[in-house]
Amino acid sequence: MRTIPATWTEADAWLAVLHQRGHLHRAETGTDGTRTVQRGRHSRPWTLHHPVLALDWIEDLVRDVEQRDTETRR
């Protein structure tokens, strides 16, 4: 359980790492403070309006990546 609230700084750090490692096609900050993310070039873009929502989205992405890695190692 978290003891501190999620921040955009934390979410942005995760998004940067996922982008650098090729798991995320695009992550941009909007003028209103939201983040627009896109997993693949032809994937549907998502707008994240709050850092907690961003971390939930990131968690789903990391789980998908881990599951794919596990399946390819078999």
C-alpha cells in the first residue's frame, strides 16, 4: 500500500523509461497538464488526467510486458 500520493514526476519517470525501452510509442504532456500516451504506432491514444490514473495505466502496461517476456522465454 502506498504511503505517499502519486505525482506527475513519478508517472513521467515511468513513461520515459517505458518509451526508452521501446514499450511505449509516444508520451506527451498536454497544455492542460494531462498526458497523452500511445502504446504502438497504430494503437489508440489515451489521455491520462491524473497521476493516479497514469500509474494505473503504467501498471497495466508493465504487467503486459512482463507476461509477454515470460511467454517468450518458455
